[in-house]
Amino acid sequence: MVPRKEAGRYATGVNDRPGAAQRAVAAYRDLAELAETIEDEWQYINDLVDAYVPGIESLAEMGPRKLSRTQAEAVDEAIAEIGLVTDPHKAIDWLSTFPHVIGLALGGSVDAAGAGGASPGGGQEPDDDSPFRLLLGRGR
């Protein structure tokens, strides 16, 4: 039975910021395992994982603990999308994209973790030709 109120449709663990970040990190590591099947790219893949996992993890502590329904759904959709990837070359493409999608969903930046923690927007505006400008609603 589906609860009538939208707020009751997600269990606490699903719309909890740390739980969402943990799910995203687990999915990201699974994606990296698929990408690692291309031996020539092993170092590049591990460099991406080393760079982005701390950024995704830092999103767990940024902002309110409880996510909106839209945020929880966005994280789940992104995780489901990379779960469909079966080609290791596509997995490599997603390794650099997925963290930014999660950052947008959770309202922070995965790039700022190495510089002392995540912050909304990472302290920078996206370039004019960046697809993130459109996702943030600033290119219309």
C-alpha cells in the first residue's frame, strides 16, 4: 500500500542525506569496477575514484540531513541510470559525470572536497558552454 501523503512514500533511510551519499558512493565504486576491465585505463579510473569519492562523501554533511522528495528521487534516478551501463567505455564516461549529477541533486559541489569541503555551487559559476549551467537553471 502506497501512503497517501508524498512525505510518507520514502523511508527515512532513502531521504536521509548521509544514506543517499553512501548509496551514490557504492554505485560509483561498482561503476569503477566495470570500467577497470579496460586495463589500459586502470590508473585513470583510480585517479577519478580517488578524486570524486571524497567529494560525494562530503555531500553527506552539507545541508539539512533530510532530503526533499525531489532530491531523493534524483539521486535514485542517477544511481539507476549508471546501473544500466554495461559497456566499460561508457562506464569511464560516467565516472566523470555521475559525481556532478549527484552534486546537483544534493545541492553541492564534489570538486570542493579537496579544497576543504563541499559548498553550494563550489564557489564558481559554470562556464557559458557547460551543461551544468542548464541543469542549474541558469542558461534559459
